[in-house]
Amino acid sequence: QKEVEQDPGPLSVPEGAIVSLNCTYSNSAFQYFMWYRQYSRKGPELLMYTYSSGNKEDGRFTAQVDKSSKYISLFIRDSQPSDSATYLCAMSGRNYGQNFVFGPGTRLSVLP
Amino acid sequence: EADIYQTPRYLVIGTGKKITLECSQTMGHDKMYWYQQDPGMELHLIHYSYGVNSTEKGDLSSESTVSRIRTEHFPLTLESARPSHTSQYLCASSETGRGRITEAFFGQGTRLTVV
């Protein structure tokens, strides 16, 4: 079993839909959780960064962390064609020597 | 916007050539990383560094080498390029001070093609 699981998609939704992207993880030491957006042939761009359980909102994006269930989510409201990209979750622990663990990414297409 | 830069963005080179991919960041981050990513595939960590004069191998075995002589600079070198090295190479950095690890910031990547 991989440390971080993420449905690779592809996920296709109509413009204006609410999108839910999810990751599950197995390592209870993870404390920091990130969502990245990656357009084709570009580097990942940080969207959201959260610490511990709870919600964090930024514009149309909401990140949710449930550490008891080892489950994180990214919600995109009023999705736009420009949101079409691959979304990667990532996480790390407090250990200085620990590197980030990335999910494989979910490919999202928002259709006009 | 992240202040981490990679050059070149695209490189096509012949088999057997020596190449160096450049990565620089102006955020003063101590930890830096190199990832390899094939199109539509996962990120694989190939090298990382905790700071000056520190280099470590990542989870994916790679024939490349890295150096960290200055905090802001983390170049990756392939002594003899082969077609199997064709991939996208992504550099990233993060801060590890104050008892926590910050998020990773990525460069735009170098797309390498070895012919």
C-alpha cells in the first residue's frame, strides 16, 4: 500500500460544478498538508497549505483535513475551464529529515 | 509567486554529452530537491540537500549527481546523457527552520530530450 493514495482520474465536470478531490494516507505522523496544481509541461504550483485538522478557504478553493480518518480534500467551487489541470496532494511530518510525500495526482477537465 | 528558477526550460542533446541543469532560489531556503517526472506520471525524488555541502540520494535511483556549494544554487549534472534520461526535471525548495517544514515551492522545470 502506498503512503498516499489519490484517484488518478481523469475527472471531467461541466463549468460551474463543484469539484471534490481527495487523498487518503496511512502515516499518522503527517502534520502538514498541501495541494498543488500542475498544468501540462509546467512545474507544480502551490494552491493550499494547511496544518492539522480543519478547513481552510481561499477564494473558490477550500482545503479540508480530517486527521482522525487520514483523509484530505480540496473543493473547487464554480469551476472554470482554466481549472483544468492535474491536482497533486502532498504531505510531510515534523521530522526535519522527512521529505514530502506526493500523491500521483488527479487529472481534472472542466468543460465549457 | 515562488522565486525559484530553472534553466534551460527545454534541452535537446545528443547521447553521450555532459549536461548540467541549473536551479536557483532567492528565498533563502535551506532544503532543496530534484524530482523527475515523466509525462502524465508521478513525481519521483532523485536528490535532495539539507544545506551547503549536503547532498542525499532520493527514492528513485538516478545516474545524475548534484552539488550544493551555495545555499541558493543546486545544479544537477548528467556526465553522459542517454535516451533513458529523457524526462522532465523539477527543482524545489522549502524552509525547515523554526521546528517545522514549510511547503515546497517548485521551479517551472527543464524538459530534457536525449536523442
